[in-house]
Amino acid sequence: MDATTASHLQELRRGTVVLGCLVRLREPDYGYALLESLNRIGITVDANTLYPLLRRLEKQGLLTSEWNTDEARPRKFYRTSPAGEQLAGVLTADWKHIDRALARLTSGEGS
Amino acid sequence: MTTPAATLTDRYVWAAARTLPEPQREEFGRELRERIGDEVDARRGSGAPDDDAEFAVLVELGDPAALAARYLDRPLHLIGPRYYLTWKRLVTMLLAIVLPIAVGAVLLAQALAGAPVGEVFASAFSVGFSLAVQLAFWPTLVFAIIERNPGSGPVERWTPERLPTIPDDGRGGRLGDLIASLVFLGLFAGVIIWQGYGAPVANPLGESVPVLSPDLWSFWIPWFLVLIGLEMVFATAIYAWGWNWWLAIVNLLLNVAFAVPALWLFTTGRLVNPEFLDVVGWPWGEAGGIVVTIIVFAVIAVSVWDVIDGVIKTVRRRGGSALSLGRI
């Protein structure tokens, strides 16, 4: 993939990672597990983006967190807050709206 | 050295956390340990030895200071796009306005104080240099602090009123310049000729005394009159063709041809008629030296500015005919 394509893809996907996290974290989980599962289902994100993003979403009150110290390595478990749930709804609606608009464009209805 | 017990991870976490505000360090350190631990485990799971896995993970994480900045949304640039243009306008304006005024003031003050030429320029240069550094440094410092201040105020808003006026490079705009130049040059030539015959200054015998040395009529006064004629031709050429590099060079030559002999004659005391000096009571005590310095200074300043003005107009014009940009 050439650099131009890569940078445009990155732009396009930026917002989807936020939506992916908010929806996926309805079930509490920790950073690395979230990273793996998002990448497994096809929402590509790298660790350097995800970890700071989780921190930012928590600061904005969209995620809540809790330390789990049951295992040898303490892990921070994130969960989508009510505000995060609401944002996920708005983002999903917008995503579908854009999808429909693009579909109309491709089928030629829009022109 | 760190204590023997400290692992690479310990050192990495410490290096990253120390750039954070104290209250956030504990939590951040735990988060980072979790991340490193999980990534090391993942590598170990794919068969890498423990030490290699840890090393490789840290290499991938990169510079701890950069990592901490990413976690904190802290800018890694001095002045970002939000403030860059405001900063640039301010610094450019300061350098373009304050610097020439200050350097000019130092030159004048030093010259009035009677300092040797070398010293005058040396002190003007050193003042100019340190002032330029100061003018660039302080606004930059303030903007860098604002850039790092999350609750920063509104950025200077751009409005259409700030659009620059397009320079009128049509003949219409230059006609005023032409008329002003011709009138001024004509008056100037007239004054030079008139002072030789009917100047208002008279000696005790009632004879009128020329201001300029009568000896100069053999060569230098005709020289200046011819130059004035050439300046008129030059002004007409500017009107006809507009500024270009050839005319800017001609402008430089004309200025040199005028200012250098004038200053030379003036400073060697051959320009002004000695009899005229007697009549007006020259030298006027202490003031004499200062008046001479100011006159020399003014002549140089006017000539230099005229040359620079020509170059500026040439460069602007070569920027393209702005009115036709984007029009077909």
C-alpha cells in the first residue's frame, strides 16, 4: 500500500476506533485484550493509538475504569459510561447516515 | 547507576513518568507496566526469550518522553498550527518596524556623539543583532507557554477587513507619482539656479550671496542639473514601463551619483559658499557639528530609502499582476 492510501485509510478509520471501543467496552475489559479483539474483528488499531485513546476517553467521562488486582499483574478494566453509551448511539446513527449517503452516491441517485 | 534490582521496564516507566505532574505518576506507571507486561507476554508466547522480548517491546514503545507526551496529549512542537500564524505576523512586524527604527536611532546617536565611523557601525550592528534576538525570543517564549496552557484564550480571529489592498500597478496609479516627481525635480533645479543669482541672503553691502560655492559652476552644479534631468527621464520611464530590475539598478546609480559627490563636497567644505556661511554666522557654536551630522545622515537615509523603495516596488510587481490572478 502506498503512503497516500495509507494516510487516507488512517484518516477514515480514526473515528471508528472510538466507536469500536465504546461499543466493545459495554463488557469491561483491559487494554491488551481490547486491542486484540478489535483487531481480530477487523477494526485495525495499534497500541500507540489505543492506550492514549483509552486514557482520553476516561478523562472525558465516556469510560469508567477499575483496577483488577486478582491476578499477578494488576490490570485496569475499562467500561463504557452512560455518557459513552449516548455518544456511541450518536456516532452509530451518523455512521449509518454516511453509509446510506455513500450508497446513494455510488448508485447514482444522488446526482 | 540504578539499583541492580531495577529492570529495563522499571527504568523505562521511571523515565516516562518523571515528565508527568506528580499526582498522575502513580496511576500512569501502573498503566504503563500493565501494557509492557501484556506485550512482553504476547512476544514470549510466540517463542522469544524473556530478555529479548522485553527489549523488543521497549524498542517498539520508543522514546519514553515522546510516549508520555502522547498519553497526555501534550504538544511535541514549540508553536502549533493554532498560534503559528499569529506568532509569525507578530514577530515579522516587530522585526520590520522596531528593528530599523532602533538601529537608525543608534546610528544617529553615535554619529552625534562624534564616535569614529567604525565604532558607529559596530555598535549599531551589535545593538541590532541583540535586539533582533530579543524581539524573536520573547514573543516565541510567550506563545510556547500559551501553546502548553489548556485553558488558552481565543485566537486572534481573521476577518476580511484584514485583506491586503492589491497594489495598483496600472498607469493610473503611477501618474500621481510621475507628476509629483516632475514638479519636485523642476523646483529643485529651479532653486539651484535661482540661489546663484537672486538668493534672499545679502551681505552688509546689499549684494545677494549665493548659497552654493560659485566655483562649483565650472563642473559640479551642471553635473547635478544634468542628474536632475536624468531623474526626470527616469520618472517618465517608471511611468511608462513600471518598475523592473533594470530601472531599480538605474535608480541605485542615480542615487549614488547624486549623494556621493554631494556628501563629499559638503563634508570637505566645498559645497557651501564661505561668504554665505559668514553672513549666516556659521558655525553656530556647539550646534554646528550636530547640524552637519544630521544633514549627512538625512541625505544617506533618503538615498538608501529611495533605493530600497525601488527594489520593494520591483519585487512586488514581479509577484505577478495581482488583479489578473485567477481571472481568465
